[in-house]
Amino acid sequence: MKNLSLNIHIDHSLQKLKYFIENLPVTNQLFVLTDLNTRKHCLPLLYSVSDSLAKAVIIEIPAGEKNKNIQSL
């Protein structure tokens, strides 16, 4: 079995996301489309970016590429 080493780099993109979210008009509803794996592994990081995301409506689709299409919604 090969040992894989992954380097993850997070740049200022999260700061840009925070700026975008915090500058949305108050009347806008925020939605986050995610699959099960992304919700588990990535959504906590997004929640740390902005408190506004805690109010977002989460739309979750099943994991897997076959589910990433408009029909699965």
C-alpha cells in the first residue's frame, strides 16, 4: 500500500468568501449545496469563516459523482 502525502494550501480565498457573504444584501437568503462528504469534511471550515453561514439553508445531495446533477435536486 502506498503512503500518500497531501499538501493542502488555503490562500486568501476564504477571506474573499467571508467578504462576499458579509456584504450580501440583508434580504438575501443564503443556500449551501453540499454532498454528504463535503458537509462532513468542509462545512465546519466554512462555518468558521462567517457566522452568517450558520443561518444558511443546507441542501444536501448524496455523495458520488452520479448524484451531482440537477435531477438529483
